Amino acid sequence: MEHREMTDLLPSYLQGSWWTSAASDGGTIVRDASTGEEIVRVDSTGIDLAGAVDYARTVGQRSLGALTFHQRALLLKQMAMVLTEHKEELYELSKRSGSTVRDSYADVDGGIGVLFTYSSKGRRELPNAKVILDGPVEPLSKDGSFLGRHVYTRLPGVAVQINAFNFPMWGALEKFAPAFLAGVPSIVKPATPTAYIAEAWVRMLVDSGLLPDGSLQLVSGSLPGIFDLLRLGDLVAFTGSASTAAGLRAQAADGVRFTSETDSINASVLGPDATPDTPEFDAYVKQLMIELTTKAGQKCTAIRRAIVPAPLVDPLVDALRAKIAERVVIGDPHAEGVTMGPLVSVEQRDEVLRQVAALQAAGGELLLGSTEPPSVLRADGSVGPAAEGAFVAPMLVGFTDTAAPAVHEVEAFGPVSSVLGYSTVAEAAELVGRGGGSLVTSVATKDPEVAAELLAGIAAFNGRVLFLNRDDARTSTGHGSPVPHLVHGGPGRAGGGEELGGIRAVMHFMQRTAVQGTPEILTAVTGVWHTGAGTDRAVHPFRKSLAELRLGDQVESGLRELSLEDIEAFAHSTGDTFYAHMDEEAAAANPFFGGRVAHGYLLVSWAAGLFVSPEPGPVLANYGLENLRFLTPVKPGDAIRVTLTAKQITPRETDDYGEVRWDAVIHNQRDEVVATYDVLTLVEKQRSGSGEQRSLSEERSDETKGAAA
């Protein structure tokens, strides 16, 4: 990566090149959170935002639009690998913002993990195409000539992503990855206090050459007049305070999608069964300590209210005090042994202390910690006060009046939680709801009934609920750690938005449209064959490679008659002697059959024998069936035939084979539909006579990396 002195004016990346404001002085000074030393200045005076937006809508849309979902997904994996190579550099840079290396696991590794996960999910769950189907075909005419289908197509504009200071990598990449996979270019605006970290990872990706032109732009500084430039087809995704979100939302023009993830007064409930002699109590205390100290409590998902049985308030405080004394060392992240760094800035430190004072004024009692400057471990190994640093000790504030409005409304965005006692599970649920909508609530309990009662009472107020007990304490990702597979967001005060959630997040950058037309037209616009569209039976489709295969290529078998002996032989060979196949009297009493019938799986097995072309060829393997339905019973003396049609063709970007989904329909001799299902096969891209069997676990491996991060 190109070397740049950290005292320079921080550049932006716009319209394919690096740009720096011509302002010779001024701007916002960003300082080291531990020492107060100046790191960089941030100023966007003179920035051409109109040009950046136009560049995204034209160049970015064109370059991303030329790629399929799988091609974009593969680029995400390659980006993740590039950033992985630079992790140590990013860890070191993040120390200046107050992050320990452990803190950076959540930000740096977490952001990289999002890229890996969306790469994996994009290749496994989306077609190698540019349109996503949503739900089944809707027949709109009796003769099948008029159909309806819902499809998702990408939005034509730009995604403006305004991020918070606490997660300059994860917070940005969890927005960028699904937008990129959807095919929508991004303009990323990091928060000023940690903008230099965002600039670093963007520069790494730019230098890698992996970014399609216009797919990612970076604004270091403010976004003057950005909402005046946005229109239908554009999006804004914001992370920050609820008040700022409300102000920005009011500026968004009609048609501009606006989603926000804002601060929330998250809760963690200690179940009544989780007494101090249980593993659940220990897990609760450990989790509370982690949420107080990770990122110095500067997490939108941190625990702000510890809701515990009233008799356990004092034991909880004592246990937490002991755990902090044992595990927490406050200081400069550059010093060996530091486990908790400072807040991001002295301004943030002062704001946190103001909010603690507000909690105290509302009746809160400081049960643990102090508002006085703590003694810290300095980078040189000495111990003492650090007047220029933004250090705050962990604090726990107790409230006798659990209904005091302040405890459910005031957030000290740092290492601060309040503790509230409750008498019944219903009361605990009611206290959770008083927060007005949260990103997450966790519950420590081993009792399924307690879990069920709490979920019924709190789910509507939360975007995520985590249940913690002895069985998952070691594997749990934790209260404060969203994972890319599950939604991140929450109702009410939490912003009412939704991010992540696997492929759900990709859909936020796409438009769902109901499409109506003939089977031929729907086949053309969706890339999936629809019954009634054209077919070709000239060559058995199993003799064709992916390069030769076309949608609608079909084979139709002759009839094969089924005897009672066939049914009994199948029953004895498989061990499936269910009475409907073996006992005439009992089967005759069955309202569905009226006599002995063939096994459904016998019919599917025979169908494979009817449609297969057995000689070696491009088809490498059958790897599954989907959507299997048995519609008409088959009795001894009936006959079946099968029609197999190429329904969807999905080449794999990194392999010499692809996937083919076949539409399979079994009929009887009366042309009644017996069964319908999809057959999935792996087929060579080009004829070679034989194909190398490759591992199907690559995408799973990538997703595991994402979950681990």
C-alpha cells in the first residue's frame, strides 16, 4: 500500500482516483485516543459529490451490471483475502482509536468475515444470473398460457452509507457487501474520528485492482447537500444516533430508501433459575463484563440494562467487581497486557460522563466504578493518569425505582450499564419493553419455560434475542456480536431498519416486481424454464455439456407398468413395509388410497431409470432432489412415464462444471400427474469424456470463516 504520512489531510476516493481538498488549513483534527497526539486532519471542502453520484449511477452501475451474482460473490471473497493479508496493519492502525487487538477482532476480522459470508451465500443461494426469483409460479389461466411470478432486480442508483465511529471496517463492510452482491455501487462516508481506518482498507482494495470501476467511492469528511442529489432508485443506510437519523430521514426525497440502525438501550435478563451457584450466572457475569469493556463499551449492541432477580442484584455487582479486577487492564492498546482501551476521543469521554451524571440525577447510584479519571497503563509501561487520553473506568449504576424514565431512555455510550431488579418474569419482560425498541436482548436461563415466556413478551421490541446457558456459553457469538447470517437492526428507538440477515440484506438493494406473461416470456426474462415454454427433444440432454445445453432441452420416456410383485420386492429390499403397500384390507380402509399402492420412492427410483442416459458423459453426479410432491397414488397394474426438462443452468465460476436443475414430472397411463420435483445434477462445462469430482465444501468453508470472525 502506498505510504502516506498520518498528519496529512485525509484523502477521499472519488470517480476512480484519490482526491484531497485544496484547503490549506482548518478541517477537523483527529487525535490518538490514548495520548491526544494529532493523527490526521479531515476536510471535504470543495468535494464534487454530484460528480461522485453521477459516476456511481453510470460507471458503477455499468461495471457491476455486467457481472452475475456469482461473479460479484467471487470478487467479495478475493477482497476478503486481500484484507486478511493486511490484518496486522489494520490492527496496529486501530490501536490509535483506542481499540485493543481483541477489539479489532470484532471490527477488522468481523468485517472480513462479512465479505467471506456474502461470497459464500451468494454462490450457494443465488443463481449465476442477474435476476432473483421470489416464490413459486402463480398460474393465472386455466390453460397455462398466462403466468405470474415475482422477481427481484437491482436498483438503478447509488447506495450512500453513513457509518459510525466505533466500527470503521465492520460497520462499512456489512453495508457494502450486500449492496455489491446486489449490483449497486456504494459511496461510503465514515465517521470522522476513525475515518483514517476506513481510508486504509479502501486503499487496500483499490490497490488490489479488484474493485469494478465505480463500485466503491469514499468520502473523508462531510457530505454537503448529498440529499439534494438523491432520487428514486438511490438508498441511504445510516448508523449512529437516533436524533441524527431522524434529521437525515426528513431530508430524504420521496422514493429514496432510507434505513437506519441507531443507538438503543439494550437489555440482558438473568433468568430466575440462574442463581449464583449455576453456570448460567457465571456466563451472565462474564458476558456483562465483556460488553462493558469491549470497544470500551462503545457498541450500539452493548448491554445498557442488566435486568436481574431483585435478590441477586448485590451478588451480581460483587461478582462483576471481582471479574473486572481479575480480567481488566485499562490503558493504551500499544502497551502489553492492556485489555480495555480509551474511548475514541476526549469529546466522547466527556459526553459519556455527562450521561452518567444524568443517570445519577435521575436516582441512579454508582454501584461499581468511578467517574474520576482512572489510573492507566501507558505505552511505555508506566502506570498513572493520562490527562490527554479518553479513559473511563467501567461503571454500573443501580436504580431502586426501575420505572425511572431515565434508565430506559438515557444512554451513556461507553463502559456503563444500569442494573434493575425484578420480581417476576412478566415484570422482566415489561422492563425490556420500556427501552422503546432495541437491537438485542440476551437472556441467561436453562429453563425452556422461562425462555418461551420471555420471548413472547420481548420479541416485538427486539431485532435479535440471544439465549445463553451452559450448553452454548462456549460457542455463543455473544450478546453484542451481530453475525452476517442473521438480521441486525431493531424496531422503534433502534431505528426500525434491518441489515444483514444473509440474502435478506441483498434484497434491500433490489426491487421486487410482479411479472405477468406467457411461459415463453417468463422463461426469457427469468432465466428459468416454465412449463408451456418451448422444448427440444432432438438429443438426450444428458449427452450435452453446459456449453451445449439449453433451457427446455427435454427427454420423455415411455411407459413402464407396475406389478404387485414390484411393490413387494421394493418393500422387502428397503424394509419399508408400511401397511399401505403390504396390507390390502388396511390400505383399502385408508381414505387416501382405497387399496395397496406403490411406494413414492419406488416411483422416483423408476423415474430415474426411465430418464437416465447411462453411458459416461458430461453429467457427473446427481446431488439431490427438491420440492418433491406425490399427487396421485399408483396401484398395481398402473404404468408411469417421466418427462425431464432442463429448468435452470448455473455454471460455477471457479470449477469446470456447473449445476443443472431439471423439472421432473411423473404421469400415469391416464396422463394424470403422479409426482413433481426438481432433480439437481452437476454437469461439465465442456465435453471431456470424464470429469474431475471436485469438493462441494468451498462455499461452506468461506461461510464458516465469516461466522468465526
